[in-house]
Amino acid sequence: LVIAGIVLLAISVSLFFQSYSIYYAKGESMKPTFGECEIVVADKRFNPSELQTGNIVVVDISSQSVQYNEIVHRVVQNNLVAQQFSTRGDNVALYDFPSSIDGYFSYDKFLGKVVWYSSCWR
């Protein structure tokens, strides 16, 4: 019975990580939605063509010369024809004007749609 429970747990964990990824989001760009330290779970099965303005997503920025490999920001626009989307953080103090964005990201840079988040344990 114990072995069956362990096998079931192992299968459940494996299935979870096939569908979801866990990220550690830190910084101030998403204040007040997120604090300086958040753990986010992203659904990597989500189709980026279905992104809507306001969705919170994880984006691969590892090809850019920045401090982080990913950002967790809110979708501003999804261009289905160009197959790219734009994002920005919620912290208005970090953005010069309301129409500022992080840039345009192709769908292959989409890592997942955030489905859950919680403050880091300290």
C-alpha cells in the first residue's frame, strides 16, 4: 500500500511538471500585483495565440543581455498575424508613459500563462 502511494505520488508529480513550470519572480516591476519575491506557476500548455490583454505570462528573455532569463509581466497586446505579443509590468513608477512596453516577443519566447502565485517564504 505504501509503495502504491509512492508510485501514485511520483506519477502525479511527473504529470504536473509536464503541464506546469514553477518560476521565482523577483523585482519591483509587477508591484502592486506582486511583491518583491513571488513564486509563480505557469501553464506551459497554454496556446499563446489565445493570450488576451491582461493575462500574466512568463517570457524567455535569455537571448537579451539582461540580468534575468525570464520576466513575469502582463500582456498588453497580442498580434495574431505577426504571431507576437507585447508585455509590461504593473509598476507605473518604472514606466515613463502609459503606452510603454517591454517590446514584442515572438510566440516561441512564451513560457507559460501564470495560473497561480504566492509570496516567497521568508
